[in-house]
Amino acid sequence: MRVIDMECSVPKLATGNDDTPAASATSPAASVAQRPAGYGMANYERIFRSRRDGGDTRPDTKLSAWVDLLERAGIVRALPFGASNDEVAELLRDYPDRFIGLARISALHGMRGVRELEFRVREQKFVALGVSALVDGIPASDRRFYPLYAKAVELGIPARIYSSMNYATDRPYDLGHPRHLDQVAIDFPELTIIGGLGGWPWVNEMVALVRRHPRLYLDTSAHRAKYLGQRGSGWEMLMQFGNTLIQDKVLVGLSAGLVGQPHETLIEEYLALPLKDSVKEKWLYLNAARVFALE
């Protein structure tokens, strides 16, 4: 089974990080000097074992060996996770047929961010925009994101938008609520949108919006497939309609580094879900291949 992974940790490269603002730098409480240990983004270390004690979810492996590992697992393309735009540009240069370039741009950069997006797409072969309410501390429907969306439409690329509850205790938990995607889709009907992280815990709303808007998709990054199929998990609506009415609009993110499991294990979990075989192929490969114009 071929797989396109929407969230793949990659080894660190020699390229230095760009100046995308860190979540902690833009948090509402960033100017407060004294906060309890574990406050804000540090709370993710309590939620995810892979991040405890400042753990790094990126593999400590030679890049060429990592690419071979992905190939053996059946991952034909991957969106790098946790890498700077400069690092992704290097990956695209060295492995143009293995990685998909998602340009992560802050709305807080204004026109500088718009110009960076155009440069990354036109000069460095990026094929998507990535924005994050969690990082910027403002919802996806905030007008400060709109120049980026307009440029994405002009460039003919999709926008992946953070759409999930966050665990950072220094900002509202619902910054990534799917309702913000509704407004963006209303205002930009030509924009292809990917709701990252599947809208959890507002899965019903996310599924309804994917059904409502023809150019809205979702991906399952940061969640293990074995829980999607569990009764009472909150994913029942996705499993029902993802197997039927929105089967063409679900993309898979394995998030192996985050959940601390081998890629092969995570792929097998998807193959074990109570989905039609044809739907499994769509989720794991065909839908993303269409969104990113790979086929």
C-alpha cells in the first residue's frame, strides 16, 4: 500500500532555522516573567511522552538512511514536520521526489510572510501553505491570515490549517476550532483547505464542514488510527462518513515521531480499520495525491 504521510518527523539538517516565531514567543503571556513550571507550551511535555523533559521528536538518524526507511515502509511522499522552511527547501532540493514542501508562514509577519510564501513556491518548489492558530495565537479566520490565503489562491496551492484543540495553557483551548475553517471557506471558495489534526474533539463539526465545503479536506495527524476505530473515542462520525460521503476528503498523517511508534505499525493500524479496501487506499494515498497534484 502506497502512503503519503501528512506529518513526518525528519532528521535535523545543517541548515539553520528560519525566523518563524515560536509559539512561546507569541503567546498572550509571553511578556510575563514568572510562570509555574509546565505552563503554556511546556504542558505538551505532560501530554505527549515523546516530548517529556524537552524530548525531541525528530529522529537521530542519517538523512539518507531515513529516506530508505520511509521507502521500505511504503511511504512514497512525506510532509516534513518540525523542520524550518529552510530545512524543507534543502530536503526538496536533495530529494525532490520524496518530500512535499509545506511553507509554514506566520500571519504576524504581514506582507513579509506573503512575499516569503511566493518565494518558497516559485523558487523552491513548495506546494502548500501551512498556518497555525496555535503558534500565532489567533484563529484561522483572523483577518491577518487573509493575505496569505489570497496569495495561496493566486499560486494555486492548498492551505493546511491547524484545526484541533491545543494543550498550551497560556492561550484559549479552542483557537483551532473547525468553525474558523467555515468562515475561511466562505470567504475564499477557490482555496483548497486541509484541516490539520482532524478537528478533535470537535470531530462531528469537522466532518459536517468537510461535507459542506467542496474544497475542504481533513487530515488525521497527531492521532493513532487504532483509536479512531474505538467505540466512544469521539471519532465515530469520521469513521462513518469517512467510509462513505467524505471518503475522498480524508488524508493520513502518521506522526511517528510524536506518537513514538514505527511507521509500519501505524500503517498497519490504518489497514486494520473497518473501512472498505478502496477507501483505505484513498485515505492513505489517492486523496493526498490529488490534493497535491501528484497524479
